[in-house]
Amino acid sequence: MFERFTDRARAVVKGAKEEADALGHPMIGTEHMLLALLRADGGVGHTVLRASGIEYEAVRATVAAGDDAAALRSIGIDLDAVRASVEQTFGPGALERAEPAERGGFLFRRSKAPTRFNNAAKKALELSLRVALSMKHNYIGTEHLLLGVLKEERGAGGRLLREQGMTYERTVDLVLTALRNAA
């Protein structure tokens, strides 16, 4: 399947791994694919997201906060207020994860397990192929990845997009318009 990916789409998949690693997440999810699409330089997927008002910084902050923030909000706790209070007391960056010290020797080597795609991300990649085929395209581009992420209902990336008002049907229209304008 990856042989059908355009160079930009391959860069998005690689970028998704980088996003997951940077956030300390052991699995690549659709939210990391969304971040990589937003960070990508160019491509129809990136163009459609930016035209829809979706911003990298806002999505990254939401992904970094995770579902814990939503759970805390539901019981009346404002995570941003807690974070501000902790940083005021203990200094900026007090809540950042510290890297464990490197340990030498054969028995203490830390092996970094390869980051893998979670089930939602795998399904989004499969759906991107199906979307490309339904559009009669012989390649998978960033636009197909975007539509695959949005179509995958269980993934955090699609949920974030739907919370921002994006629908699959409207996004297909935006993608087709962007493809016509690019031609």
C-alpha cells in the first residue's frame, strides 16, 4: 500500500511518528496524523485544514492535554488554571516530563521500542486507500489521508476535526475544489 503514497503523504506518515515520539506517546494515532498534516508544508490536506481554520498549535495543545482535560472539565476542574497555579508556585515547565537518566551496561540499556500505529490509525490508512480508489486516483495523497482520518470514527484525530465543525461530506467538497484549483 505504501508504494501508492505520494512523497508528501509519506512525509505525513513519518511526521506522525515524530509527533507521537515528541509527545511521549507509545502508539501513533489519528491525532498524530492530523498534527503531521497540519505541520506538513503544502499538500491538499494541509491546504484544506488551514482553509477550515484548523491550527497546529491548538490541535497540539489539545492532543498534549489528552482526554484527561475533558474528564477534569466534566467535574469542574480547569486544567489550564491548575497548570498556571503550579507554574506560578514552582516555576515555568514544572509539569514537563523529565527524561530518565541514561544507564550504562548491557543489562541497563534502554531499548526504544518502535512506535506502532494504533487500530484507529491503521483503519484511517486503510480508509485513505479506499477514498483514493473511490475518487479514481491511483495514488494516496495528503487529501486522502485527511479524509481517512475524518472518516475513521473511533480516532481522536477525526473527533477533533468534527468538534471543529468539519464533516466528511463538506471536506470532500473542499478537497475536490482544492484539486481542481491545483490542476
